[in-house]
Amino acid sequence: MAKPVRIDLDFGNVARVKNLPSPVENGDAVPKSYVDNLLEGLDWKESCRVATTANIDLSNSPSSIDGVTLALNDRVLVKGQTTASQNGIYIYNGSGVAMTRALDANTASELNAAVVSIREGSSNADTIWRQTAEIVTLGTDNVVWEEFVTTVPDATETTKGKVEIATQTEVNTGTLDAPYVVTPYKLANSTWVKKKYTAIIGDGTNTTYTITHNLGTQDVFVAIYKNSGNYEEVIAEVRHSTANTVQIVFASAPANNEYKVVVLA
């Protein structure tokens, strides 16, 4: 059973965690050897500006790919060809002109275990792709690109994943479930939180006092009690005048600062 840690651990750039095993679950710490083995053999390429989302005519290049208007010499990851042996990293030579394979990816050995990142595009911006097939003869063997970092699923009660911060309206409505989370600020300002306003009243002259609580509702509970002595509650007329005010009415004027009023929503 894991022991929870609720504080940061500061090793001061001098101490290390030693002899970690290989990871089993997401979130496990990993040893350097595991990372080294994972990265060994990967061939990182210069990034591409865009990546294709479907089959294209490589001999008659389109002017834009994935919502991006191409410029001369842009690097393009071609990954969705119907003939998979055509996939690869290409150079854009102009609209209607044939693309050519990039110089760092125009042989089988250069494409084996190749990894490339994508900078722009409606669908593929900020993604990373790895060539996973074993290529012996480029132009004959399939070239297969798979996303190197898998998409994180939405979190559920049984699945770890990504979540979205709920808006104030969504918190107040209270009908959404996973994968939304509530921040302390939105919780504190939600309609689900009991809200309170207090005031001291009494001036020896007036019998009616308007309490501006600004809680935004007439559905409030009002308590009135002595502000000294044994602090017993008293009964007075309470008028729920507006969504933000109540009136306290006494038969006779209370003494200076005699009572405390608590308004709860």
C-alpha cells in the first residue's frame, strides 16, 4: 500500500532518489536507465510545419494542408497516403508541383524509428509522430506514422485522464459530472455554499433598521441576538424586503450596538 505524501520534497540539487524499479502505472517515477532505453534508437528529425490528414497527390501538391497555406520549402509530414509506402517527410516545392522527400528522410535507414514534431495545423499542431514500421526498401515497404504521445482520455470515476474546469454557471447549475472539476474560488462563490452576513445594530433612537446583505436572494434566514451579556436570541419583526436587504423592526428603539444580526443564505 502506498503511503501518501502531502508536501514537496526538496533535494537541494545534491541528493537523488536511488534504485527505482521500472514503472508500472501512469505517474510512477522512472530510473534514468528506463528513459535511456526508451529513447535509444529514436531518430529525431527537424520539425515539420504541417502534417497531412488524408491522401494527397504528391505529384500535384495542394496549396494548403490542414488549414495552413504552405510556403516554398516547408517540411510536410505525409502520413495518410492510400499507398502507405508513399508516406514520409517531404519538402513543399510549390502548388501543383511534385513534393520531394526531405534529405534527412529519403532512405529507409533514415525513416526507421524516425520521430518528428508538427508545429501548425487545425488537427495536428503540437503533435509528435513516430515511424513504427521496419523499412527495408523505401518506396516499396509501408511507412507507418503513429502519434508518439497518445491522446489523454477524458477522466471518469474509473479512468485517469484530463479534466476541464467548470464555469461558475456550470457549478451553480450542478448538473454536470466528470470530467469537470471545481476550483476553490468557484466553489466559494457558488449557490451551493452557505453565505453569511453580519451587522451590529442599535442606536437608541430608531426602531427600524435596513440590513444590506447583498446575498442575492430573499430566501434568507435571519437571527438576532444580544451583543453582550449572555447573548440570548430575541424576536423582532423581520421583513425580507429585497433580494439584497432585510428590515428589522423593533417595538422600541434598541440601545447603542445592542444587537447582532446574522443573515444566512
